[in-house]
Amino acid sequence: MCVLRSRRLVVACLLALVGTASLPAPAGAANDLHALVERWRRGDAAAVETELVGWSLPRARAAARDVGKGGRWPDPWVLGAALLCTHVARDEIRRGLGPGTGWLALADQLLGRVADESLRRRWRRDWKLALAAFHASRYDGRRARDVLDQAAVDFPGDPDVLFAAGRMHEAIGARFFSGLAEPVSADLAPAYERDLLEAERLYGGVLEAEPAHAPARLRRGRVLALLGRPRSARSELEWLLASSPDPDLRCLAHLFLGAMAENDGRAAEALSAYRAALSTGRSPEVAPLALTHLLERTGDASAARRAVEGILATTEDPSGPGDAWWLYLVDGLGEESGAEGRFESLGQEARR
């Protein structure tokens, strides 16, 4: 009798599991999602996003089963549904309620149902760039790096993807350096070399696709310097100086060349490079500080004093663009990530 009851219990459990796996979507769930997308497309974004935040993930998954099927879901509607799911994920992350992975996986799944192949491919690329920018806006470099690494696999040879991925690897690897190019400690080499080597490879991929991509050449030069390959670094930076008129990039190239020369003990060459950086007018803080520091080290106290007096006499325009070095450091991070602009652009296209 005991055995019979056990068998009945096992059969009952199996039937329950089978039934659960094949449950249909809740009545009206797909219609509710379609209605939300309709309202979102008509401009009622804030209310729709607030309402969807109140949905459970299982409900959203069930409602999304029919997305992309039949004439009710043309591509713009599918894109809208994916962006709404992305919004919920971002809200979850911002409020510290979770990592948003379930909603992001659902959004990615929906993008895979876009019928137009070229549109689907472009949107998955742009969506990943926007998502990485969102993580970068929160200074979550590791999650941004992971998204971009996958994007680089999905879109090999795409200069924008490769550059964004390289910049994130550089930011993570270069955090072990102080000043312009001085390692904090040789003991930390294993911690930063992996990211810097990957950054160098990614920037190389950008230059292979677009040899005239000056920001990638500048950054590759700096990364090579951080990796202890000054000859290759100097080649990249001198190439940039010979080909790019951009004052910010030229200023930074001079700063990096000066830092390498100073680290190698070539004081005269370093002084010349720092003065060249200062002459661009794009580094009112870092270039004179580097110059002053080196003048003190070489024993030219009077020249160092004059340089300091020059810094103190300079009133920086608060509405100006800022020092090129500080802009380089925050490029693609925090407020400079461009995340909101990317998502807004995607939203405008999906509503057309």
C-alpha cells in the first residue's frame, strides 16, 4: 500500500510539472503588452514605463511569447517592446533591486524576433552599445566591459564597437597607474596587463578597419606605453602628430611623449614635449604641472616658480571644455557616457 501511494505521488508530481511547463500565457497578457506598446508609441512613455515596472518578470515573459508573430507585431512594435523591457531592467539596477539580467535577456530575445535582418542586426549592435553606456554611466566598468566584449564577438571588425570595448579595457587596466604613465607597482602587473593587452588588440582592430581613426591611434599609443613598449608607443603618437590637426589629441600626444621621455630620464626631450602640450592651449592644468614637476627635479627652481605663477595667474573659463587630460580620463564614463542620448535615439526610431 505504501509503495502504491508513493507511485501515485510521483505520477502526480510529474503531471504537475508537465502541466506547469506547458501553461499558456495568462489570458489577455499578450494583449496588455501590445496595448502598452501602442500607448508608448503614441507618446505616453512615462506612464507606460511606470506601469510595466509593476509587472512581474514571469508575466512579461508569458506576454512576450506572441511578440513578432502575426501581423499585430510589425518590427517597430517589437523594437518598442524590447526597449520597454530594457527600461524595466535599468530601473531595477538604478534602484538596487537586482542586476536586471532577466529583463535584459527578454529584451535581447525580443530583438531577435525583428523580421528585417539588417534592421535586427543594426539594432542589436546599437542596443548593446547603449546598454554598455548605461553601465558606464554608473561607473560599472566591469559590466560595461562584459557587454562590449560580447558585442565585439557578435560584430567583429566594427570600429565603433571595437573602440568602445578598447576604451573600457583601457580604463580598467590603467587604474593601476598614477600620473600620465607611471605604474603604481610592478606587483600589480597581472591585474592590469590582461585588460591593457586586450585594449591594445581592440584599438589595433579599429586601425585595421580605419587607419585614419586618430582617437584609436592616440589611445593605442598610450596603452603601449603603459605596457612598457615605448618604441611602438612613440611610433603611434608621432604618426598622430604628423596626421591629425585636432588640438586635444595633439596636446595629449605631447603629454604622453613627455611622460615617456621623463620616465626614461631624457629630461630635455620631456621638457620640450610638455612645452609643446602647453602651447596647444588645451591643457591649462596638467601640462604646466608636469612641466613644473620636471623643472624642480632638474634643479631649475626659478623656472619652476615661474611656471607655478603662470598657473596661479590663469583663470580657467568655467564654461570652457576643460583640460584635455581630464576629458580623456572621463571619456565614455559617468555623464560622458552618452547613454541617455543613445536610448533616446533608439526610442525615436522605434516610434516612427
